[in-house]
Amino acid sequence: MNEFAIGYMPVAGGFIAWFRKVHKCDNEILKGKGGHPIIYETKAEAKAAAGEAIVAYINGPLVRDGAVVEAQSAADAVFNGLKPFIRQRGSKRRTEVERRERA
């Protein structure tokens, strides 16, 4: 049960597509404008749309305990502001490196 899955279900007028996430036990139906299920004409169209939806979910933002994981952690924010530096052998002092722009 703990696996990704895609599929389709026959309905009046065609097929609806669904996908299941690992951490959820119910299927999520693909919905269009107004929250109404999208009805596809063929099984292949419905299954392809479900596949695209699950790939978009997998490649989307990561979720942890209901909160979106930020792309940059607090530690990264602290260290991104540092300038490049070098240390001379035997010295504990850091020397900041400045680059000249080419004319």
C-alpha cells in the first residue's frame, strides 16, 4: 500500500485519472477548473495525465510534516554572505580575497 500508483476509472462520457502518493491511502483525482474532475476520452489519455501529475508531484517542492521544506537552510543563509579567504601556512589569520573586474 505504501507506493506511488496511477490509474484511471471509467465514468459517464469517458475516463477520469487518479494518482496515489506514498503517504496517503486514498487516490487523488485530477481536477480542472472549479474543482470538477477532468474527463478524458480514452484510457491512454487518462493514464498519461495521471503519470504527468505524479511526476510533477515527485519533482515539486518537498514536504515535511505538512510544511514545505525551504530550499535554503538557515545555515546556508549565514555562510552565503562570507567572502572567499585564504590562510597562509602557519598563520591562523584569514586573508579575504578581492577580485578585480576586467576592464
